[in-house]
Amino acid sequence: MMAPVLDEIAHDRAGSILVAKLDTDRNPNQSVRFSIRSIPTLILFRDGAEIARHSGLLRRSELDAWLDGALQGQPS
């Protein structure tokens, strides 16, 4: 389950990133808008533009590495 890991990331990286969760069951139009085809799907935005995407579960260490790489412009 990603929720506890995302909560940790939101707390630990407060001020540098904003974590938002989308309930795809209650917001199916947003699921289509963001092309969400599997759960969980993580989308990283910078200045309103998508810069990285990952589908599937990640451990905390993997999520930190993914975020760091994407924010530094490395392929995800």
C-alpha cells in the first residue's frame, strides 16, 4: 500500500514537493484526463507539466530514488 509511504514523503519533503492523492473512483474524468490506467500511478509535475510517471508499488527507498532522479532530470 502506497498511502503510508506517500504520507512520509509529504511530511519529509514538505516545502519542496506537494503530494496530492486522487480518488479515481470518485473522479473518473480526472483519471481519463491524466491517462491513469493502473493503481497506483505516480505523476510528478513541475510548473504544471508532467516530468515523470511511474505505475506500480514502490518501497520508500525506491520512491526517494525515483523522485530524486526525476527532479534532477534523469530518465525515470
